Amino acid sequence: MLVDIVICIFLTSVGLADATHDYQCWNPKSTDEYRQKFLTQINSRRKDIADGKAENRYGLLPKGKNIYMLYYWCDLELLAQEVADKCDVSARAPVGYSKVIARFSPSASNTMGLADKSIKQWWDEISKIININSTIIATEDSKAFATLANGKARKLGCAQNLCGEDFYAVCVLDAKTPAIGEQIYEIGTGCTTDAECTTFTGSTCDVDINQCVGGLPGSYEEEEEPAFATASPSATTCWTTTPKTTTTTELRTIDPAFNKRCPNNQVIDDFVRSAFLLNHNALREQLAQGLVVMGNGVMARKASRMIRLVYDCDAEKSAHDWASKCIDEDSTQTMYTENRYTINDTSVTVQAAAYKSVWIWWEEIKNKNMLQLAGQTNLYYNHLGLKHFAKMAWDTQKKIGCSVVTCPSFVNVVCHYSGANVGEGLQIYKMGPSCARCSEQGTTTCVSGLCELEGTSSFHTYI
């Protein structure tokens, strides 16, 4: 099966906010309208820094150099959603990232309007910058502004959640918030040539808006930089790469900065691990809460004891051991349950392969049905055609580890799961109100319809 994937990154500048893009993100709890609002308004404020128009009651802040237009990143949106789902303004940012969070009571306001208020609240901390001749962060109460204005940030993902009477908005960025005494951004002027965009390799200058764009260095030493065209305001920048013609399995060396979760594995980086883990859990949340429509048009019944998966480095190693053999068939190992997917396009990126495979597995339920009629107990049988979906949806699965390997003629994606007894005639999940039977899994903690096991409630949960 040939799968053609073109990766698209979205940039939006002020002035074209009415044209909503198709962001192709997989978080069902958000919409493109929210994504557009967060990206447009935050980039508009960052442009004010490059133009020397950012001001507070003390005057104009210094013009900024190397101020990059933020890309919207679906992975970061999933991280933001996990924070928003905590319903806690003190929730920590995922390790290695920064976050801003706001809480409002919806009252008579619509939630889209509260998203506007959230952005304004964060940026209004610019008023705490007293020394307008410096961009050094001096106080804790200006950290939301410093997070959004950070000159080292390139990626953004945002989410929102209604928690009872409260509306939570969260944005996660790919650079840590500057610490007290550190510089928020470089002082200088907006760019007029590519040579002035020096923070990230491969950057270009959009001369129409005098801001830097692009510069997304790969985590793997052998990967070439994506070739970014200079983007006009509100442009979609897409790229493809030339198909590889290697005759041996591609070897990777992961940058230690992006391999903190499983440092002993030279397999995939932390961004790809997040893609696998967070997408699995987001889909399991949908199922547990009764939001999945089966092929017969009937809503799948809620799950009463579905576990939130954690990432397991041993399972990752096992998945990689098989994926790296570049054999287009399932393994015969018995320690783990396995899902595997082959993409016959060796130019596809590792991250895109992770997204695509998870969704191909899950989409089996859109054309098939589970046995959930009156008197049926949701048992699994091979003839149902849910081989891959069932392994993702099995309620007692606890751990996941995955690998993506670029072979000479295809990309091999393998995920290994542990904790569940999966097989013919066994129950995929116990039906009933979400989390009603979490005690059977040894926990009473329920978040977004999933039972969280003790010690596994962090945003990035790896073993």
C-alpha cells in the first residue's frame, strides 16, 4: 500500500485572521477556529516586538532581532490538552517545554471570547517589565509574557477545556521560559535578509513582515534540513523530500537533548514518542467517554476501566528489534502484543509515520463494529476485522513502546504493548460508565475517562 504524505506547517500573521486553515491536528477536543485564534494573535504580538511596537505604560520595549514566526505544532497541542485536562492553574509544563495557562468563569461569555481574554491576560504581563531598555526578565509576574515572547521559541500548540464552571486555556511552546536574569529576546531589528536569521539553521527571512521563519533542524544526524520557502503572511509551507535510495537499514544517532526519555535507545526521539503515546491516549479517552462512532453508525459504549498508557523503553527496544529487521510481516515474539504498519514511501518523516500508523490502526472501527448489543459482552474475534484497533483499545493495556525504521524500500512502524491478555474470545473492554471500575485496575484516579495508575499521572509518562 502506497501512502503519500506531505507535511504542512502553518504560519499565520496578522491581517488574514479570517481565513481558517485546515491544521490537520488529531485532537478532537479542539477546533481549527481555536488553533487559528491562538496562533494568529500570538504571532501578531510577536511581530510587534520585531517592529518595535510592543509597549507598556513605561514606553516602547526594544526592537527584537531573530524574532521567529511560530509554527503550529499538533504534538504540542496534545501536550497542552493534557495540561488543560488537569483543571489546575498550577499544573506544571511538560518536561523540556514551557506553558501559559489561564482560567475564567464562562458566565455569559462564549468560550471563543475567553480564548481572546486568555491571550490578552498572558501578554498584558508586559506591564511588569519596568526597565524598558532591557529584555532581561526580572520578576516572576512577567513570565507568561516572557514565555510567549521568547526569542528561542519556534513551535506552539494550544488547547482548552471546560472544567465544571471554569474555562481553562493552555498553550505549550517548544522552548523553556527564560529564567530570572535571562534575556527574553535579542535586541536588534526585524530581518531584511536570510543572513539576519541566525538562531536556527536553515532559517529564512520573510521580508514582507520582517520576521524570521523556518529553521527546523532534524533530530537525526543523517536527515537533511527541510527546504522552507519564504512564507508570505498566513501561508502554508509544505515540503517533501527526495526518496531515499539506500540499500541498508537507515541508522540514526539521536541528539541527547531530544532523547531524555529512553537515553539508552537510539531508536526515535522524544517528539516521536510523544506522538505515539499522546495519540493513543487521546483516542482511548474518546472511546472511554463514549465518543467513538462504529461502522454501523452506533456509538461505541463507554469503557469503565480503561487504563491511561505509559511509555516503556523496554517495549520500544523490542519493537525496534523487529522493525529493524525490515521484514514486511508481524513478528512471532510472545512477550508483547504488536501492531505493525508499512508505508511504501521512504521519504516520509518519522513523525508523520507515527501519526499515520496510529490513525490507520484506529480507523478500523469506522468500518467495522464491536459486539456490544444487548446480551453481548464486547468479545474480540478475528472475523470482526478489528485486529489493530482492538490492541489499541484493550482496556487493560498498560504500557507502550514503538519504533519507526526506514528500510530500503519501505518504512516499518511497530508498536509493542504490555499488560493485557489479548486474544480470540476475550473481552476488549468492560462496558459501563467511564472510570466506574477503576478500582479493578488498582486505582481510584480518573482523568478524562481513563484510569491513571499510581505514579503515572505526569504529562510525559515513561518507564
